[in-house]
Amino acid sequence: TKQPIAALILFCVTLLFCAAAALAAAPVNLSWPKLSQAPEGAANGPNSKDAALIVGIQNYAFVSHVEGANLNASDWRTYLRQGRQIPLRNVGFLSDAEATLENIRDEAKRIAALAKPGGTIWFVFIGHGVASANGEEGLLVGVDAQGTAKSLDARSIPQSEIESILTKSQAARVVMIVDSCFSGQSADGKPLAPGLQALVRTSQKQANRKTIRMTAGKSHQFAGPLPGEHRPAFSYLILGALRGWGDENHDKQVTAEEAVNYANDVLITLAKDRSQTPEL
């Protein structure tokens, strides 16, 4: 009698183990709200002191695509134009083929000149990032960068350069949302180019005092898609947080810390395929 009972127990344990493993491996089936409509409670009247630059690169010319980057960028434009009421002229938008190194730099200068004293400049980048050749600087990859370490270094713009351009404006603060990783990986886990290294944090420059910078993850981590969706997670979650999802203390205002905490909590809970820790 003991042998059949032991065999039955072993069978049940095995069955439970297999069921748990299958459940863990099952794809996440979630329905995320659309953010393409203007948020409720939009600002009253044009917010002419503010300016914004949104860069979304989904279809890179020579390296892997970033699926859903254009959709997230478009949602950010809706939020900044209609939710924050920033005038059309003050909102720069570069998508795919427009988002070269030169165009990003020139548009950043144009936007910086439009910001007024007391205003805010918003900079949103959704695309690939890599470390510079010396590993000390995060680069935002331009659309035409080729799949070599040398080209990625030459055809990408340093975060510090963008920050320098924007902080020299009259704006009171600069908010940077960077949905890129600097590990040099693409969505399939392969390197964007042979010989790339991750960003080294030890000598990274601190942000300017009037800059608030929110990034998609730690330097060695992969910034991946929204669980169950084909779009980058971080820029979607930060946008949702600023629209109200991240209001932890229910005071109807969302701080940068609340927004990043919200994104972090969601990714810790739902992104089971990777470790991604958004940073402020």
C-alpha cells in the first residue's frame, strides 16, 4: 500500500510543479488603456511659457526596430499639446527618418529658444540608446546609425549635449524622459553592434540643477516592452502616471518621484521576463 500512495503523491507534486511552470511561462494577457485621447482636466488656455521636443524612432534604417515607439511618441504629443496646452509652434516632433543627429540637435536649439522664464521644457526620447566609446556617456541613437560601434558612436547624440542645450534656455526647469537602455541590446537580447559595452556609472556627469531626468532602467538593464503589448513600457507608464495613475497621495498632482515609483511598481509586478528598474 505504501508504494501506490507514494507514487500518487509524487504524481500530484509533479502535476502541480508542471502547472506552476506553465502558468509562469504563459504570456501576459492584459488590456492597457489607450492614451491617444486628451486627458481630462486640461490646463486652461495656452501655456506659452513651456516648450517640448518629442523624438520617437521605431523604424531604424540599419539596426533593429523599436516596436511601438511612434505610438508612444504620438500619445506624448497629444498630452503635451492638449493636456498641458503647449502651443503647436512650441512642440517639436521628430519621427523615424526625421530623427537624425543633426535634426535632433537643431530642433532642441529651436525649442530652447522658445521657452520663456518660469516655463518648463519637456524632452521625450523613445528609441535606442548606447554607451559612448569610453563607456562613460549615454548616447541617444539617431535613425541612420549603422550597426557598427563606430557608426553608433558617430551618429548618436549624447544626453549631456541635449541637456546642455535645453538648460541654457530661459526655462525654469527641464524634464527629460528617456525611454532607452544603454546596455547595447536590442529587443531580442542581441547586441546592436559587435563590441558594444554597457554604460559605466562611476564617472557619469550629474544632471544640471534645473533638470529632472527620468530614465527607463539601470545602465546594464534592457528597457523592454509593456507586458502584453508591442510598445515601450517606460514612456507609456510615465505618461499614464502623469495623467493621474501615479497620484500616490491623491492630491491631484503627480510628482516625478511618484511617476517613477508607479512605473517601477508596475514593472516589478508584471515584467517577469526581465529586471528593469526606472530611475529618477
